[in-house]
Amino acid sequence: MALADQVFDFFIPSVTKMGIGAVKQLGATANFLGGTKALLITDKGMVEMGVADQMKKLLEDAGVPTVIFGGAEPNPTDLNIRAGLKVYKDNQCDMLVSLGGGSSHDCAKGVGIVATNEGDIRDFAGIDTVPNPLPPFIAINTTAGTASEMTRFAVITNTDIHVKMIFATARITPAVAINDPVLMVGMPPALTAATGMDALTHAIEAYVAALANPVTDACALAAIKLVNEYLPQAVANGDNLEARDKMAYAEYLAGMAFNNAGIGIVHAMAHQPGALLNKPHGVCNAILLPYGCDFNLIACPQRYADIAVAMGVNPAGLTIMEVAEKGVAAIRKLSAAVGIPAGLSAIGVKESDIPLLADNAIKDICCLFNPRKIKIDDLTRLYKEAM
């Protein structure tokens, strides 16, 4: 019997530069892409630490004049995009370079969208709603978590309704991603833990997502193994270059997985405290991850058993469901070991916030890719359990 059409796309940047010293190729890369004036989009911390100026020098030494915009906030907003676009246009830039973690990369994606498409950033939220490609775009990553430097997604907060808008299109994938572990050495332990658990969440959700396929499966499992082994080492000693390097590969592999397979209930729930209360995305994901896994176990126990084995669980003598449950316990153990708060209340979420969080989460696009159908009552219950 003939099989029905089933086509899987696979999206990644055209080029990725990885490893110690990769950022030194920034200037040559900008020349290769044909940029004549760059807008470097980053956050306040990168500016204050002087890293933004270091990147500017690399670009200008290669003959690419550069203007720095340091207004990318955590959980970047539509206001950040409008401010960045003004700097881009006022300085007649024709290239984007982002420096930092997901906030900087997503901010740059937003600026790029409105730089080449008429309208406000809010007009382009959704799937494949961006008609024109972005300007030449290099994403320099300094965290091992979001993988926004290589994905076709951006998340930007609508400041009027405090909801995260999701943008999903191959047209916003950076042309070149740079992952140099040397730039990650300065991350403090708490940020290292949060971003690393974000990467783990990407990998786990991608492995059980509706669009998972053998290629994304291989990326996800490899990422889970690397995070489980090297995240505690990176948290314990931020100068451990081997651990930083392995975590850079882990977050990139996790990005390859979820960029193509999708994510699910954990992200749908985690987006809401981030938008409504400006809570850190990685921490929200880490707190909610075991609860989302518990909810999904009955939908695909073998998949969660595979995840458990990747996290070091010995399956000998156990049923599939027992292995899967031990995997969720291993997630909780890892989360506690790297210092993730035990519940949402620890980061300021209140019981009174739950109805609005659940109402917004059920509308989140990530729910579409979850292996188990979700009802708003499920979300309400899970938020309460995670307090």
C-alpha cells in the first residue's frame, strides 16, 4: 500500500562557526556577506563588559563600520524592536550582527523583519508571515541555551497585552552563527544553569514533538547526553573550557532538533510568566520541565524511556514506564544540582496569576506540537503543581 506524503523540512544557518577562536573570523565573515555598515545588537551587560566594543573592533578592522545598539532587554519587546530599527535606519546600516543570548538574537531578528518589510513588528507574528528576507545577519552566541543564533524562531513581547508573540519562518534564520566557547566563560553559575536547562528542555520537547524525525531524534539525544554530563561541570567551574565547548555543542544540537521538530507544553507554559511577569525564560522552562514530562508520559512512554537512558538511567529489569519515570526523576535531580529554584513561587509567580497564565498558554502555538492533547484545565493544574 502506498504511503501518504510525509515531508520533513530541516532548517539551519547556511554556515556555523564553532570552537575556540571562532569569533576571530567575524570580520572576514561580514565581508563575505557583503555588509558595508553593521548594526551590532546586544544587551546592556555586553556593552558594560566591553565585549560589544571588542566585536566592533573586529568588524571595523575588516573595513565594516559598526554602530552598537545595546537596548536588547531580557524577554525583548516590541519597544526594543522599534528603538533598534530607528538606529538601523538613522545610521544607514545594511547588516545585522547580534551578540549575546536569545534576547539579543531575537531582538535582531525583529529589527531585521521591520527593516526589510513595511509595517510594525506586531504585524508579522505567526508562521511564515514575513514576506522579505532579512539583511545579511551574523549571530554571535555567548550563552549555551536558547539556540536562537541558529533557529527560525523569535519570541518578542507585546507590551500592550503582555503576551509573547512567536515568529516562525526560515527567512529569519541568521545567515551565519558563531559559537565560540571563550565568549561563554564569563557567564555566572546561575545563568549557566538556566541556559543549560533551557537547552535540555529544547532537546526533550523536540524528541517527543509531533514533527520529530530520525534526524531531529539523533540531535536531541546527543544534546541530552551532553547536557547531563557537562552542565554541572560548567556551573561548578565557569573557566572549564571543555565543559563550555561541550555545552555550546549541546545547545546547538538541541536547537537543530527543536528548530525542525517543534516544542510543546513546557514552552507554552514557560512563555507566560516570561511575558506577563518578566521572569527569566530558562528558569521558567527548568521549573516546568518535569511537570510537562509527567503530563506527557502516557502519550509516548518509550520516547521518555529513551530520554531517561540518555540521562544515565539503567533500564535493566524495569518496565518502559518505570524507566520513563526514573528519567523525570533524573531531570529533577539535575535541576536541583545546578541550583534551579524548586517552584514558580520562588521566582515570584502567585496563585492569583494562574488563571491568566493558563488562558494565555492554551493559545500558545507550541501546544500544537505537543504529543498529548492539552486542555486549559490541564494547564491550570500543572501551574498549581509547579508552584
